[in-house]
Amino acid sequence: MFSIRKITAIGRTYRHLNRYHQILGALFKYGFSDMVERLHLDQYLESGLQMINRKPREQLEKHTRPERLRMALEELGPTFIKLGQLLSTRPDFISTEYLAELAKLQDSVPPFSFAEVEEIFFAETGKKPGELYSRFEEEPLAAASIGQVHRATLGDGQDVVVKVQRPDIEQIIAVDLEILAHLATLAEMYFEEVQGHRPSSIVEEFAHTLESEIDYTVELSNIQRFASRFADNPAIHVPLVYRELSSQRILTMENIKGIKASHIERLREKGMDLTLLAERGCNLIMEQIFVHGFFHADPHPGNIFILPDNVICFIDFGMMGRLSLQNREDFTDLLLHIIARHERKLTDSVLKLTNHYGEVDRDALTRDLAEMLDRYLYLPLKELEAGKILYQLLELVSRHKIYFKPNLYLMMKAISTVEGVGQMLDPNLELIRLAEPFIRRIKNDRLRLSRIADETGLTTSEYLELIRELPDELRAIIRQIRQGQMKLEFEHLGLDKLRAALDQVSNRISFAIVLAALIIGSSVIVHSSLPPLWNGIPIIGLAGFLVAGIMGFWLLLSIIRHGKM
């Protein structure tokens, strides 16, 4: 499990100084020196920053800032590529032009050697690939930042693909996450525009996602759980997985031989029913979200294969979303209020599904939601695009400093992505119409007598448990009061900037004291005529004055650079 620390001490920052320099070097290289300066990183890495070339390469000037951000993330490797992909699902956090560019991030890197593949196999299974498969291709089919894929054949002739994790990837990611946690803490201190988004929470969410993604046993379990949900549905095929040939760093699964959903012409050549495929794909995502609460969180065209008889097959189950029954019901209410254009109830639904850190102006929020609904008031249902409405909703609520819960971002991204794939197959697709039966099912499920009886029984048992525990809890409180153990704790918020300023002031004062001591000590040595001498002046004293001069000049430059004399 990854350990995320908020690095505030100078000693901790220098633990990964080399990687820090690579990250900062890439930011300077691609023209983000302003961001580095706003983060006040100089108080942590003063000497390192002076050694980095701060000028962006001339050939990059023709690229837009979003393009340069994508290029920087690709250069920095797997952790930052995955971070960019996560941020591409957060239209509340970054603007539209950045979203579009981050969606282009290429998770493709040079493959690692077959000798390293053999080492990983031996460490995981105690055997080489040739001992486990009748055929194992040394050249990888594809290579990505987390691992690479090889074709292989089992003893019974079954064609499979084998995912092998990249060597030392866990250590690389752990170092990057620790640095990202530090940068997120600084962003909360110095970037007012992102403080409400709580970047530290985003890094923690990101760490949890990566932890699951680099453990292939998690993906194997996801596939098996997904298969059990759709075992009786002939419209979908779930790849077979081989648990006995899989581990934390190796995953063996069926080799899917189909046509990618994006290859429209090939689908037509094979006689596929594009309208049926669009409807099936959207229905499958709706069922995953609204019925099972367990869904494929990245259903882009490259992860959807079409098999004969218009059967749909999802691949790459590393990123899955989960929704509780309460989340599903609250989101259903939100959709119903959007369709019914009921702004007051829509406000209540939005507040149920979001986190907010402070008072919310309900009247202003309701007014903005009403204005958003007015744009769709006279549009027929077939012209409503679910993805566009959801993204506008995300942008709207972020202006009010309220933010949807992390799992809901994945769900909205999945809905928007599959709608785009569906419209690519069938431009007349109406996702909202397809969602209606699933919404109605959840709405009707609330009214089932068995559901009402179960919830009533659960509530009653919780109240009875509370009544039974109340006397013991009261006695414990009274006992603590008598013994003087009752404590009130206060937490001061908003002092991070002050603490950083005090750290900087104390560092400069300490620097100045050392400088003054060095000057006084050198003066005493000069007047003592202590040998060795140079022109009658002690050399040790001259060296002390020289060092003091360099330190004084350095301190003056630092003060001038920050514009604070």
C-alpha cells in the first residue's frame, strides 16, 4: 500500500531530490516556471532551482499551454500520465481546453527486455514463461507505463494475452506520489483558486486508484465479478481469466479477437448492426451503473471490442467505478428533476451528491440551476445530450465551491464517454431515452413492500441498539468529567501561509546570525595575527571573510528575488 506523506520539512524533500529536479526541470522546460514560483519551492530547493535551465525550448513556443502540459506529463512517466488521465475526468477542476488535451495522453513507452520478463515470472511463480505456456512470444504486443502485454498459448491450445508489470514500477510511483502530496499541500497554501478542490484529497484518491491498478489480482477480481453480473446476458462477452497463471504482477486472460468500436468501416464490412450496437453498449453501461453499482470506468472505443453477432466485449478492467444504492437513488433523483425541470428539488439533489466546505448560497445556486434548465426547456428529449448536461452541471456547481463525490466523477465520465461512442455508431442515439427504464426501475424499487419492511426493520433495530448503549455512554462521559479527562480540541485553519512565512523568516534570521558570527570570528582571527599569514594577514581570517561575503550576497539575492526588502 502506498504511503502518502505531506512533506513540509526540508529534510524530507531532499530524500527524493534527484526526482524532484527532474519534475521541476520538465516544468521549466515546457514553460511552467510561473507555477513553480507561485508554489514558493525556492525555500525548499534553492540550490537545485538555480541549476535548472528555466527557459523553455524554442520549438515549444508554437504549442499551446495545454499541449505543453500534456507533453510534460508524458515526459515525466507513468505516475504523471495516470494523473493527467484522472484530471481529464474533472471538468470542475480544470478548464475545457485542458480536458480535451489531457484526454490525448499517450500511455505508450518503450518495452522492457524479455530477460526482465523472465525475472518477474520467476519471482512471482518460481518458473520461467516457457514452463507455464506452450508458446510465449518474446516480443510484446503492446507496452504501456505500468506494464506490457505478450501473446501466449496454453497447453490446450487456447490463445491468451499475458500482462506483465514493469520492473520497479511500485517504487517509482511511491516516490512520485510523495512528491505530488507535497506539491498538493503547497498548492492549497498558495493557489487560492484550487483551495476549495482540496488537491491533497485528489492525490489521496489518485494514490488509491493507482494502488488498485498496479495489483493485477484486483483487476482479475474485477473481471470475475463483472462476468458474474452478466453471465446470462448474450449481448456481452467478458474475457476469461486464468487465476492459476496470474499474480500481483502477472495477469493471464483470453485473447479477444474482435473489431474495435472505433473502426466503423470494418464493422460495416462485417455486416454489423451499428444502431443495435450503439443501443446495446449504452444499455450495458446503464445496467452497470443503475442496477449493479459496479461499472467500467473507462469505456473509450479502444476498450470496447465487437464480436460476431453484434456481441460487445469490454477489456481493461483496471479502473472500475462503484456506487452505493444511496448514491444511485440520489443520482436518479437528480436526473428526474433535470428532466422535469424542477429547480428547487434539483438543488436538494445536488447538495446530497456533493461535498461543500462552508455555507452554500442556496438561492444563488437555485437561480443558476434554473438558468441552466432554461437552455433545455423547449428542446425535445431526443436533442438532449446527457454528457453535455452533466459537464455543464459540474462547471456550475464548482463555481459555488461545492464538489461532487469522487466516484460520481467516474460515473459521469463513463456516461459521457459511452454516449460519444454510441453517437459515433448511431448519430440518432438518445441516451436519456435509453436511461428511462433504469431510472424508473430504481424509482419503483423504493416502493416495494419488502424494501420498505427491510428499511423499517433496520431503522428500528438501530434505534433499539442506541437505546441499549445510551446508559453506558452517559456513564463513560460522566466518569471522564469526574476524572478531569474530558478534553476540548481546537483546530486552527487557514494558518498554512503564516506558518510558511514564519519558516522563511526564521531561516533568514538563522542565516543572518551565522553570517554575523562568521564576520566577528574572522575579525578576531585577523587581529590575532594567527599564522599562516599572507601579506601579514591571517589566511583563515581572509577565508572567513570570503565565505561571509558569498553568504551575504546569496541572502541579498534571495531577498531581492522575492521583492521583499
